[in-house]
Amino acid sequence: MGIETSLSLSEVNDRIAILRDNIRQLIEQAAGAAGAEVEERIAERLEQQNAELEKLLKAREVMTGGR
């Protein structure tokens, strides 16, 4: 059982909004990044944020019955 199952729908929606904003900011950082190491760190963070977003989107779908 993941953390998302213990959250209310409102909390899930809030976390989804935060993750989307984080992803937007990471994309902006990536556009201005210089150096392979920095780009790699940003890519790893983007991957983590996207994975968490997918989990929360699935949890929200279950909570709302797919609406």
C-alpha cells in the first residue's frame, strides 16, 4: 500500500498540482542547464517526479471511480 492510499482526494489533488509545478520548474532548469552532470541530475529528478505523478493520478482515478 502506498502513501497515496492514505490521502484524501483533496490532498491527492494538491500533491498532483505540486508535482506538476515541480516538473515545469525542472524543465525550465533543464533548458538552461550546462554540463552533463547537472543535466543528468535534472533528468533523474524529472523521472522521479513523473513516476510519483503517475502514481497519484492512478490513485485519484481509483478514488473518483475513473471520473
